[in-house]
Amino acid sequence: MRLFSFPHSILLLVSLVLGGCATGHNPKDPFESFNRTMYQFNDTVDKAVAKPVAQGYNAVVPPPARMMLSSFFSNLNDVVVTVNDLLQFKIVQAASDTGRVLVNSTFGLLGIADVATAVGLEKHNEDFGQTLGYWGLGSGPYLVLPLLGPSSVRDGLGLYADSRTNLLSRVKHVDTRNEAIVTNLVGRRAALLNDETVLDEASIDRYAFIRDAYLQHRQSLVYDGNPPRQKYDDEDEDSKPVKSDKGSSNDTKDGSRFVLGNTMQLDYSFASDKSVKSSPQESVPVVQRIWLSQGGNSR
């Protein structure tokens, strides 16, 4: 099975299904009926499969090993980040992220140790969905992807594009590639376990909370933490977008998503295991990590 063709197949299926489903009243969520159904499906699968597996992972894999695995996959993600730095002409940031890959791949022993952060090369968050947004493409309608979780039309296309530049997709041995991908996803889901109660207590309508948080977060990422101010009805002029001259802030960390509630790129930054020292996927605001849990992720 070619696992990295999976997102493409999902996007094609969703595009066909949505052809007759634009019935929502929210202009940002015209496919709300479909999205809520898919949200419930993802949540059910998460509770039945992903969460129990993640709990078993935390029980069996010691904290130091979890931290090394997280750093290893984060190092692979830095290659995707660097490609998108270049596509956005963020040359200084691209140089920094290239340095991260080189330092962590050598002195960090293929990334199992995050030496780059220790020497001042901070982790950034860039993906092709952000690149499309940087060049003016709107996010389009909100979209909940089967198994992959919160997204949008633009970010769904970006997710597929990033999957093609991810180094795991270059691994020729199918079993090894799939095992690595599954290990990465299970680790991301496991990192969310400690913080799920925040989402339970934060909102009556979990679906709407996740949707709004996701869309706001992605808008912030596209503008590097400085999105245009929302225009209100009593204002005469639109606020102009202002791009920051800095890269994505350090509190956004890894832009991955996670399956079943986060996605494979899961924007996702992930929750930290309190017994594990801070890694490139940690130190992220709790709500930011939780909404990617798709009701209940991830990039």
C-alpha cells in the first residue's frame, strides 16, 4: 500500500461528495452538514482506535524515547518548512531552517537530539497551505477531511503538496515507510492525551470551537502572527494586510497535522508530555494543540 497516496485519494473523494453538499449558512463553512458528519466519524474512530493505541504507546515507550522520536520526525519536517520558506522568499528564515536540518542531522544524530534549538536556531512553522495564502489565495471553505481532521480547501491542497516533499515519501521500502508514518502519527496523538479536558471544558459546541480556532490559527500563520484587523460594519475602510518581517513565531513550532484529529502536517503542534523535556513539537498554547485533536488531531 502506498500510504502517501492516501491524502490525495481522500481529497478527491471529498471534492466529489461536496459537489452537492453546499447547504450551510455560515459563509466560512458552507459544507457544515458534511463537515459535522465527518467530524463525528473522525471522533468515533479516534475514540475506538487512535486514543487507545496512543495510551498504549505512552505506557510502553519511555519518555526519553518519545522525546527522541519527536525530535527525529520534527527534523524531517524542517525540510518541508525550508522548501516553503524558499517559496515565500523568506531567505533568512530558509537559511536558518537549512542550518537546523544540517546541525540536527549531524551533531543531533539524524535529529534524535534537537541541538539546533540549543544553539539558537529556532523552529519555524511553514507549509504549502501557508505558502498559497502568502501569495494571496484565500483559505476557501472550511473542510473536515476523513481521518485527517480540520482543514480548508486551500490547506487540503497544501497538505497533499507537502506530503510529496516529506522525506518519508522517498523511502522505497514500503513496510519501513508505513511503520515510520504510523509511529509519527501515534506519537502525535499520544502527545495530546494530557490536554483533552481543556477542549471538553472550553465549549458547548466542540465542532464550532475547533472550526473557529483552526481558521483563526491558520490566518495568523499566513500573516506570521500579524493578520489584518477584522473590519466591522461601522468602519469605512478595510484594514490592509500587514506582513511581519519575521518568520513564524516560536510558539507555533511544528506545523504538522495529525490523523484522526490532527492531521499529517497536524498545524499541528502537539501537546507536551509533562514528563518529557521540551521538544520541537511542544511549548505550544494548549488550545492550539487541542483543536487539532478533531474533537476530542495535528502538517
